[in-house]
Amino acid sequence: MKIACLAGDGIGPEIMAEALKVLDVLAIEGLELGHADVGGTAYHKHGHPLPPETLALCQASDAVLFGAVGDPTCDALERHLRPEQAILGLRQALTLFANLRPATMFAGLEDLSALRPEVARQIDLLIVRELNGDVYFGEKAIRTLPDGRRQGYDFMSYAEDEVRRIAHVAFRAAQGRKKTLCSVDKANVLETSQLWRDVVIEVSAEYPDVALSHMYVDNAAMQLVRNPGQFDVVVTGNLFGDILSDQASMCVGSIGLLASASLGEKQTQYGTLGLYEPIHGSAPDIAGQGKANPMAMILSLAMLLRHSLGLEAQAARVEAAVAQALADGIKGADLGGSHGTAAIGDAVASRL
Amino acid sequence: MKIACLAGDGIGPEIMAEALKVLDVLAIEGLELGHADVGGTAYHKHGHPLPPETLALCQASDAVLFGAVGDPTCDALERHLRPEQAILGLRQALTLFANLRPATMFAGLEDLSALRPEVARQIDLLIVRELNGDVYFGEKAIRTLPDGRRQGYDFMSYAEDEVRRIAHVAFRAAQGRKKTLCSVDKANVLETSQLWRDVVIEVSAEYPDVALSHMYVDNAAMQLVRNPGQFDVVVTGNLFGDILSDQASMCVGSIGLLASASLGEKQTQYGTLGLYEPIHGSAPDIAGQGKANPMAMILSLAMLLRHSLGLEAQAARVEAAVAQALADGIKGADLGGSHGTAAIGDAVASRL
Ligand SMILES: CC(C)[C@H](C(=O)O)[C@@H](O)C(=O)O
Ligand SMILES: CC(C)[C@H](C(=O)O)[C@@H](O)C(=O)O
């Protein structure tokens, strides 16, 4: 078993260190770790945010543990050299088409949400975002029209097989939860969405035990404010998923606790190839100060153990240790506490 | 002066009646009203949601007062016959490119928001949404690819003049408010957004008194939950504006109170040609029961008086009457009150 560890920029290296501390305590036999540069760090050292060695390491691994990318010193670079391109590049090169973003309220942390506690308390949803298609990877450019005007354009599309494979992931996830799936689109305006909806309905025939509903994206953005507790599993395209999953995370209030998995098609000996990262960013403002909360990173490791290495028991152990640490009052500054990065990592490790 | 009144579907006719009651009390000299069918109602009577007579009436008017469209009995129709197409058709035919959606917390109604009162209380923003371009009106279809797979696609684009005219509207709106403008895009992924950002920056040179910032749409969706009070004027494209303006409305909690204006390029003798509608929908579940809150419709009329007829004093009178009615405890069921449609209309009319 091999994990590629890409710490990245900003607080990435600090939170990665704590995840590796936890992994160390688990002492998983036959586990090999590789390390490589990514993001602004990689650009500064190698001239590219996703150097070929980094990609090769990921391709030779069963899973990628990813810190964060984002570096203000790269803001003026051409787009293809900016840190975020590394994550887009990895999604494409590894065919990571299914982004799983659970958003669940942690008991006792309701006060961190901007939503009223009685609304926030109900949040327990999973957003399944398609990650390889849509307007993200279509033909795009800024061009000059024959009449001399500049125009920016992006081609949005989904083909039926792209919708089908993400729909299956979502239906299966719903089977493992409350058996309700809400597919979000904009079928009243977009043909891409109409095809999306048609295919999701076709796939639903294979999952008679899951209750499927459809919602327009504008309404979904409203319902996520009004009553996020109404959602169980939500499946949507790349662009809408980008927006709604961030909105849902913020509804929980504690983004320092939220993990994500990006799964591919490739099955390894142990599970599904995937990339795991906290949903928060590289937080350059607090980088290097030992202040970042590593819990989302540690919970991303738990997802990795579950989905890519087939180590469900170990994953549950890690999650329980984080929950216990929280219950014991171990909180980072983002949760209103005063524990530093290493102290939180130690606290989780000692509770395994 | 001529107003085209399109009551539409569901609760449309009921709330329109109350707006007209208010207009009647104002007794504006030389004002002519026309009425026409739109939406599902128009489809059932004339076979099309936007019949030529309706469009002709609008084109011959200084403003359009619009109730709501949406009719579940039309769900199975081909897309171009569905009620919502009427509103898309009007936006295009009348070149209504600037959608103004104010979202402001009404004092004393903080408890209706799902956000904590101290967060909700801060909301006082205006979303300026471009309404004639983007992925809404580009080439689109479902086609069969050479390899036999079905694909849905939509062409997303903005040309510089389209961005420039909406940017001017937004900067001018900011000048009349707190002089801060946040432009929302996804320039880290979309070339359409990159052109948008470039042009907004170019236009900003003409408005040195307005502080311009840029935000990615995923972050904007988060910030609208975390701290909506940070926004003054937000300008964004058609698709992101659809999502964010609905999200912002729901943050206020009382969508039965929120009005919107869709302004065109055409200047009439009195003001700017525009269409005015409440942001809530046709609410077929309560249609015909006298339960709908007409306040958003009445406030849409106020916007019409201001922007299209140049009657600022009358607009302010209507808004003050609504505020007074609310302060006097006149509330629809949506605000936790028990007043019916006509009673609310009467209450506002009597306070003019
Ligand atoms: C950095 C950016 C390209 C990326 C996206 O839009 O997918 C990010 O927002 C995310 O959600 O992972
Ligand atoms: C009905 C629909 C086509 C429309 C839109 O997407 O613009 C609506 O959601 C709106 O915001 O006015």
C-alpha cells in the first residue's frame, strides 16, 4: 500500500505533519509513504504547480493525501502556472470524477454556525459533486470576434456516460445513508442539465429503494439556507457542486473540521484510487505559526483509510479519536479554542 | 404613461389586484393600464406562454408589472412552451439586461431568517445580475456524438460590451449606496469570468470613488452564509446571479417582502423601461385562497414608479406605507401573521 503525501502551500505542511503523526500511531503494516511538491511550493522549486515527478508519484500510489494549495505570491502568474491548477490537473490525470463532501454538524458546535442552532443542528448531508466534466474542462478562450469585440467563452457539456457514473456513486451513497437522493440542476434553462436529469432518472431504475427528487440550483441554494436538514445525499455537476458544497460547509460553521474525498474509476488491490483533502484552503495568513486546526486533515486521512485502503476499522478509530478530542474540549482557534496545531495532533494521536 | 400588467399564474392575479388597489389610491394622472395573459394561463388560453399580443403590449408600455409564472399542469410540456419561458422571452425581447435584487432585513423580522438574528440584522445588499447573456442564451442542444453517446451542451460567453453595460449599472448603484462593489466570478476556471473581471476592472477607472473587490462564486456562497452584512453591491453574471440572489433572499427570511427590477437599455420619456416582479413564485399550493402576501408585489410597484416612471416621491410613499403596515403588525401567514391578501392590500392602501 502506498500513499502519496502532497503537503502543498501555506498551512499544508503543518497539518500534514499531524495527519502523519496519527498515521504513525496506527502502525499499518506494509504501508509506504511518498512525498512530493505541489502548488506554489512546486512552482517556486520546479517551475510548475504539478511537476511530472509529483504526478508520477500519485499515479504509482493507491491514494493521495493532499494538504492545501494557494499562494498569494503566484497571483500574477499565467493561469496554467497558478497553484490551483495542480488540483485541476490531478483530478483530470487521475480521473477523479466523484467528489464526496460530507457536511455534518458536530454536536456541541452549533454555535459556530451563522445559522440558528435549531436549524444548524439538523445538518447531515453528503454532496456528491461530479469533478471531471461540465464547464470546467470544455473548450475555452478569450477571443476577438469578427466585429472587434473581445469575448470570453467556455463550453459546458455532459455526456451520458459521465452522468451515469456519478449517478451510480450517488445512488450507492444514498443506499448507505437515508436512501434519499436530490439531484440538483438547472434543467429549465440548460440542455446540459436536461440530459443530466434524463440520465439520472434512467439510472434510478436500478435503485428502487432510493427516493429520487430533482431541484433547480437556485432553489437548492435557498433550501440550504432555509432548512439544510431536509437533505440527505445531493448529487450535482461540477460547477453547481463547487458552489453548493462550499455553501453547505459554511452552514456547518466549522470548516476546520470538514474533509473531502475525490474518487476515481480505478480500483486498486485495496479499494478505490482517491485524493483526500480538507475543504479549507492554504490560509497563508496563519501559515507557519502553528495555529492551524489539523482536524479536517486528519479526518481526510480517515476517509483515505476507508475508501482507498479498505481499512474501515482504522478509519473509524481515527474519527472516534477526533470526536473524543473535541468532546474533551480540544479545540483550535477556529472553533473558539486555544489549542495549536501540534497539540491537537497529539491529542488525537493519544486518543486512538 | 403606460403600464403593462401581467398577472400570470397561481397567486399572480391575487397579488396583482392588491398592487393595482394601491396604484388606484395614488391616482397618478395620465396613467394608462393594459392587461395581458402570460405563463401557464396564456398557454392554456392562447397556446403560448408569451403570446404576441402580450409582447406587443409590453413593447408599447413604459413598464411591465409582473405577477408570477409557474403552473404544474405545464410540467410535461416541451421546454419552449413552459411558463418560465415567458420571463426569459421578455428579458430578451425587451433587452432587460440588468436585474436589481435588493435584499434588506426588515427591522423586527430577524426571527424569520434561518440565520442567527445578529447575522441576519446586518443584511443590506443589492445584487446586480446580468440578465441577457451568459450560458442562458448561448447555443444549446442535446445531440448524439459520433460515437453514439448523447451529450447535452450549452455555450457560455460574455462579450466585453455586455459586461461593460452591467458594470456601469453596478458602479452607479454603488455610488448611491456605500460605494463598495464586489464582482463575483469564477476567473480561476472560466475564461468567460476572466474577460468579465478584466472588463469590470477597466470600467472601474471611471468610478474612482467606488471600492471594487473580486470574489470567486464558491467563496461568495460561503460568505453570504457566514457574514452577509459584509456586502453592499454585488455584481455578477446571469447564472451565478440566479443562484446567489436567491440565496441572499432566503438569508433575509421573508421572501414575501422582496421585490426585483429588470431594467433595459431603452430610456422612455419618464425613466428606464423595466419589468418589476416579486422574487417569490406563483405558489400554486395556496393559489385562489386569499392567503398570499402581496407586499413584495406592492414593493415591486414602488420600484416601477421609481425607475420607469420617475415618480420617486410616490415610490417612497408606497414603501413607507408597507413599512408602516408591517410596524402595525399587519403580516401575512408567511411572516407568522394571519392577515389575508386583500386585508394586507387594504392596510397598505389606507396608510398611503
Ligand atoms: C481551486 C478551484 C479550481 C477548485 C474548484 O473550483 O473546483 C476549488 O474551488 C474546489 O472546490 O476544489
Ligand atoms: C424561471 C427561471 C428561468 C429564472 C432564471 O433562471 O432566471 C428564475 O429562476 C429567475 O431567477 O428569475
